[in-house]
Amino acid sequence: MARMAKKAGKARMPTSPICNRRDAGFSLVELLAVLAILSLMVGAVVINLPKPRSDTDRLSAAMTAQVSRFLDDGVVAGELRAPGFDVDGMTLFAHDGRIWSETAEIAWPEDARITLTQADTRVELPDTAQPILLFEPYGAVPDFTLRLSAPEATYSLSADDRGQIVRTVER
């Protein structure tokens, strides 16, 4: 019984320094301080969000990955591979020793201007896709640059000294 009387007489810690009543909640100043801190945190997150990428940016990154994988698969399979280009897009071709077969098609974005140069000579894009750049089964890649010019930047795909497909962005 003595314990219960001791517990009942124990005072509760007040939730606010302004008001010492038991049923008091948070003060307006405390709530505003919490809201200000939350606002600062949300602002920091929003400022650090990445900018939305354009269709041309996404496509050029996807093309770089797909052409690199296409080249590597040709080396593993020991097949001659070639990307083909036309006014509508790019087509990837594989040669099985007898005929060329299409393996993938990628359409150009609507807002991009496409130029292809091979050994510093501009190549006119034909109306229908045909194999243009031959990727040898042992990994040799011809000297080429494919440029996708969009309003926000120019994206270039080319082969480096090691035969890897690289993407550069010029803003």
C-alpha cells in the first residue's frame, strides 16, 4: 500500500515549459519549430534530386550499353556483327556465316539530328537499314562516330583505342 501511495504522489514531467498542467500538449512554438526543421529537410532533398533526363540522353546511354553487349556477344560467339543505320533508326545485324539476320531495332528520338562519320568521312543514312560498320569476331571495331544532336546536348558514340564503345556528352 505504501508503494501505491508513493506512485500516486509522484509528479509527471511537464510536456511544455510554458504550461505545467497534466493535460497540456505541445506549444505552438514547439510545433512551428518541428515544421521548420521538416521544411529544411524536404528542401535539401528536393534540391539534390537529379534532373529529368531527355529521351535522347536515355536512348544514347541505352544504345551504348546495347552496342557494347552486342559487340561482346559477337566475340564470344565468334560471329561477324554489324550495326546498320537508316533514317528511322539503328538495326543490329549478326552474320552466321551465310546470311545477315536482324537481332534488334532502335528508333531515333524525334528531337534528335543524327550524323554518322566513318574514318572522318560523313556517311549518308540510307532509307533502309543495312550493315555498315563491321565488328570483327576477334573484337576489332572500325573508327566511327555516331552523333545524336538534341536541343540540350550532343551525345556521341564512338570506339576508343581498345575497341570499346564509349559515350561522350557535349553540352
